[in-house]
Amino acid sequence: MQESKAEALAKLRKDLKEMLVKDLSLEDVNPEDIKDDEILFGEGLGLDSLDAVEIVVLLQRNFGLEIKDMNKGKEVFYSIDTLANYVYENTKSET
């Protein structure tokens, strides 16, 4: 049985939060502390441009996705929600 879009997105959001905390070495942050709609950069979670590069690598390594257009990257990297939706929309044909 195929999981629904809502279930797939919920799992993706959880996985992405765990990846960010682990791979970006976010000290004092637990995956469950990150809100789905929280801004990831600047005043939100506080990520910076080096973290953005690391997220690009994570997307490539874990999902086979590349983001070459930085304007698209800004949209995609806005929050966990936008990141999960991007991954879902660009990998769903493979599942």
C-alpha cells in the first residue's frame, strides 16, 4: 500500500530535521524543537551560508537532488516545510 502525501511529507520533515541537527552539528537543538514552518536562516534557526552549502550536499547525497539556481535555493531552504515539499515533488516518481 502506498503512503499518502501527508504521511510521506511528515516522514520527510522528521528525516530532514534529524539530518540537519546531526550533519550541521547543531548543538543545543533537538529535531523535535524545530518547527515545520520555522525560518531556517538568519533570525530563525540561525543557519548561515556555509550551512546552505552543507544542505545542498545533504540533498545530493540522500535524495540525488541538485539545486544549482541560488534563487530556487532560497525558496527551497526557507523552512523544513519548503524543503520537504521540494524533496517530495522531485523524488516521488522514484518511490
